[in-house]
Amino acid sequence: MDSNSYDNIANEYRDSKQLDFRKYIEEYTLIQLLGAVAGLSVLDLACGEGIYTRKMKKLGVETILGVDLSARMIELAQEAESKEPLGCSYVVQDALFLSLEERFDTVVGMYLLNYAQSEDELQRFCQVVYNHLKPSGRFVGFNDNPHNERRHYGNYRTYGFVKESTEERLEGDFVRYRMFNLDGTEFSFNNFYFHPHTYERAFAKAGFREFRWEGPFLAPSQAASDYWREFMAHPPLIGFSAVK
């Protein structure tokens, strides 16, 4: 990951959290995967500006540490903490090389794994997470969906983004997201593609005894709306869970 690229788009990325899919699919899926978190310790990797770090603290998490490679993202997270003190802690660090003394009940990775640019990096991410979990601890998160076998991605412009890649999508190929915020600003960033089996292999090699692709799930309040038809028919994003 390039920290500078996210330093440059930190404000725009934060503002993109106002898009409907963030709330009704991304956030809803995370909450479903988390389950009961009251009293738990959580490590939030690739926490960005801390929106989900704060939401998890409000769900009753006892202690939570947010980690991100972008110094500007962490600045925004700390600014939010100053305005509304919740007890969230943050640190600037590359998750690939994270080594903390503490072990956590749950690790969250919202768009963490899709930044791996090689199978070795993907496995390293999984190993770092595994090493920071308590026995029977859980790893949950959200990810670029690697299951889409169509040559061209669906039309997601109405949801606030466009997803682009090479037609063949070989291991390690870029997946570019072009985002369109409600205020008219645009920005883009790259994820990287790996076959679902490559993910499964990385989790197994790290030592996880369970790994599942999950969702994505649509909030019940939106179930009757045709607006989400294309998104849910060909999900561009997907959740996952794993157990140490």
C-alpha cells in the first residue's frame, strides 16, 4: 500500500462514507459479522478515518485500537475522537509489519486484504492477523469480491462508484475503484485481484481453522427496493469471517 496516495485522498475517502451502499450494505454486513461485541477487545486494521472504529466502540467494545498506514487518515480519526471522546486509540503503522504485544478477541479488516499486491503479501496479512488474535478469536471484514467471473464488472455508477480491471484478471492485477461523492468530488484507488482459492490458501497457511465468504447483506429496510438489484445480483464487494 502507498500511504501517500491515501494521505492525498483522505478527506474524499472519509466523505464517501456518506454513500448509501456504505450504510445499507457495508456497515450492515460488518455488524452482522461482528455479532455481540460488548466487553471485547478489537483491533481495527486499515481503519482509515475511524468511522467503524467509533461505531464498534458505541456497540460496547471494551477496548479498540485502529491502525492505518496513512498518517492523514489517522489525523482525521484522532480529530473525530477529540470532538467526541469515546476511548478509541489509533496508531500509524503498516499492517504488513505490525507486531504488538497485545492479543485481541476480534480483528476487523475493512478493505485490508485487497491491498495485497502478491500472494506472499496476502498470506502475510493473514499471518499478522492470526498472530494478534487470542485463541478462538475471530477475524471479520469486507473485501473486493473476487468471485465475479464476468469479463466486465456490473454497472455500479448509480451507487457512487465504477469498478474497472483487465478483462482476464490474472493474479495480482489491479482493480480500480473510481468513487463519486455526493458533493460532486471524484477520486480513485486500486485494489488487487486474487482468486478465491488464493485467499482460502492464505488463511489456511496462516493457521485459521475456519474461513468463510459472507454476504454481502442488505439492510432489511432496503429489501423492497429495486434500487439494489444490480448490486446484489452481482456483488462488487463481499464480507468474510475466520476463526483462529
